[in-house]
Amino acid sequence: MKMPGRPFQLPPDKQDAMQRAKRLEWLTLLFMLTIIAAIGLTMGMSQAMKAVWTEDVLSLIPPIAFLVGTHYLGKPPDDRFPYGYRRAMMIAGLCGSLALFGFGLYILISSVVNLVMAEHPSIQTIEIFGRRVWLGWLMIAALIYSVIPPLVLGRMKLPLARELHEKALQTDAKINKGDWLTGIAGVLGILGISFGYWWADGVAASIISFEIVRDGTASLRNCVAQLMNKRPSDVESREKDPTPDKVQQELERLDWVVKARARLREDGDVLTGEAFVVPRDERNLMDRVKQATETANSLDWRLHDVNIVLVSSLE
Amino acid sequence: MNRAVRLNRLLTILALCASVAGCGSLPRDPEGTLQRVRGGRLRVGLVEHPPWVVRTSGEPAGAEVELVRQFAEQIGTTPEWFWGGEQQHLEALKRFELDLVIGGLTNDTPWSKEVGLTSPYFEDRIVVGVPASMPPLKDVAGAKIAAKRGEVVAAYLEQKGAVPVRVDELSQARGPVAAPDWQLEQLGLTRTNVKLYTEKHVMAVPPGENGWLTQLDDFLGKRRSQVKEALQREEARR
């Protein structure tokens, strides 16, 4: 069953950005796997390192969710999904933010429990090339390695997330931030342990976990709100998106329009919904609606499938 | 950008700290065990477990007791021996009332989260051996293999489909025997490729005393090659 209108397509420059974002996510997966291996090899019996390792495994979820989401993203609407597949990214966003939230909560709880129980972490030695080395030094080396890729990749993702207005990518950049922060906390913790401060690790981790839990809560709230068709906002969900107001103003500028109201929601990166328009009179309505539809959909690359609804008054 | 630069600097400092520290007296003990023990007394919990720890009418004996004596001498301390059960000793160790517990512990002890364990210093491979006169064992399934009564070896044999013959003394067994490889050697048996399991032996130290643990690990790592002979000596004496 054919629906009127054309399926949404990213403008060419955004398509490039999307390709770059996908490449970054593949790179993230690749690097995270090497990090998981490096931490796994050095973790020994250390509970703290086990926590870092678990977080690293958790942080695979957002890139996987993003890549799965983008796989469906471009599919044109069909009979089964007449609105298209753009909302797939909202599911990716929800998965990612749940992972971020869980990740933060996990470190917070485990580090506080370790502190309260006064767990003294024991770290053994290992023989490398005939020399006995305290595993703590190797852990620090592995942790320093684990800091670099997420630091670089996360920073590269943020501008792309803004450009593509992709909240799933934004969440993933946040989890990268969490990754490198916990890496640093781990290094500080093990250095502390080496100086005989058994609590160093737990303190460093719990401070950092606050930051991650905060990011996770914000991200999770935003994802749920977006699924509830919240008013559109910027990619960090801090400010209102000005586009609905702009649509309204532009429609009101048309000479046959008395008043207009735009009711828009975010379908992933796309803004869609309807604009209620009160016409001055009923002459030539077919052409007028067509003109208004074009106006409403051309103001921003994200506007798509904005329908004009004629009403006699806004009351 | 500014933040990235700052972070780089931080990482460099951390790396420097780590490399400097690696050569020095780090890691240290939160509870100062190594410092206290040096020139003082070393409280060792003994759990009877021949040939690792052997109770005699006089001074304790056994492969691990020997190792601890050598270690104590090396770091300049006098061992004080405390006989007792495993749980009792490990609980005391966990609360820093002992400095070391030995008794044939392996690294899969359920206590590994409560106390510190050294890295494995000896691998006990339990395998099947046959008398030299016998043809090599082709198939374990259904084979009658001797194992010490009351020990776990018989269960592993059953798991492999063999028929364990539980005996009191392995030296009296005729035919194939399942035992640690060093013991098979002593019994004059030829080891086969039938491996039952491996036990990685460790000693236990108080939790988080990483300086103490590292010192002991270092010592045990160097004595690795002597353990087998010590075990055989102990076994021969009995």
C-alpha cells in the first residue's frame, strides 16, 4: 500500500557524518575488545579490576545498539511499519542509556560495599621473562591503555552526535567518558594500594561513579521522555529545540494564515508531527495546504512528514 | 583541548610514578606485616596435610614447612608455629592474627576472596602411571586403577570412566596407579598421558598485605624447582 510523500533521507553531508559515526562505533567495538582482553589478562584476583572489566563489557552495549539501530534506520516505510524505521534509534538510545545507568550504579554499589566491608585487595605477582613483577604494575599499564581509546573516540563522537542530532551516539560518547574516568580511577586506586592505602581504590571509584550515575540518569530520563513524545530538545536535552516555534512563525507569515500551532515530536533524529493552521478564508485550499506543507518541511533538514491540519480556530 | 593536554600530563605523571615505584620498596602493606615480621616473629598457622605440612612429635616437618623455614631465615625472622584447623587459621589470618597459613592449600580454595593467596608456586599434576613391565594404557574406560582410599583421586577416575581400586598404600598396588607425578616417579611407575587434574599450590597471607605477599611470592618463585624433591623426601620418610 503506497503512502503519499517520500521516505526520509539524510542530506548528503549528514550521510557522510553518519558513515563516520558508524566507523567510529566499529572502531570502538574493536578497541573495547582489546581492552577487555588486556584487563582480563591482568585482573588476577582483584575485585576492583573485575569491576573495571565488567564495565568494559557493559560499554559494548551502546555501540552495538547504535549499529543495530542504524541498520534499520534507513529502511523506507512499508506495510508493516508505515511510519518507517527512524524510531529504531530511540530503542538504541534507551538500551545505551540503561547500560550507562547500570554501569554507574554497579561501580557505585560495588565500591561502597568494598569500602564498608573494609576489603583489603590482595594483588599477587607474576613471572614475566624470568622476573617477578607485581601484577599491580601490569594492571596500571593495562588501565592506562584502556583510558586512551575511549577518551579519543568519545571526543570524536560528540560533534557528530550534535551534527546528526543522534542521542544514541551522544549516550555512547558519555559511556566512553565513563570508561576513561573509571580507568583513571583504577590507576589511582592501584597506586594507592601500592602505597598501602587499601581504601584508595574504593574512594576513587565511588567518586567517579557519581558522575556516571548522573549522566546515566539524565540520559535515561531523556530517552523515556522522548518515547513519550516529549517536546523536541537539543541533543543533550538541556534546551528546547527552537524548530517547532520556527515552523509556527513561518506558517503565520503566509498571507492566508491567521494563526498556526506546530505540534512536533522527535522520531530519533527526525522531527515530525502536525501543524494546525487557521486559514483566513476557504479559497484555493488545495494549493494553500501544499504550499504550507512545503514550507513546514523545508525549514530544517530534520523536518519530515509534518502534516498541515486546517482548523477553523485554535480553541 | 586544554583538558586533553592536562589529562596527558596527568597520565605521564602517573606512568612515571609507576615506573619509579616499580623499582623501589612498593607495594607496601596497609597493616605493615613485612616490617613487623622482619627481625621479629613470624606467626605461622599450620594445617596438617602430609607431605606439605607434617605433624611430628617434635618440630613440624613437610615441604611447605621447609620452605617457610628458609624464607624466615632469608628475611631474618623467627617462625612461631601454631597447629590448628584450616577454617580456624584462615579466619585468624583474615583478621591479621596470623601472618601466614600453610597446609597444602590450592588456588581454588573458597577462601581466595577473604585472604591473600600467593601465586601458585607448585603444580601438582595427578596422572595415571603404569609399571614399566606393563604395556602403556590405551584406554582408561573400564580399566582398574589404584587410588588412595579416602582421597578425591578415585572420584576423578570414576568421572573418566575408570574403575578405581581404593587402597591404603599405593606402593602395594599392582597395575596402574593414579597419583601426583612426583609420587609415581618415586614408586617407579611410568606416567601415561591420562591426566586427571592439576592442583596449583599456594600459601595464604592476610588480605591486602601486598608487600608481604610480593616478598613471599618472590621467594617461592625462586624455590619452584626444589619443591618436588622436598615432597619426595617427605614421602620417603613416612
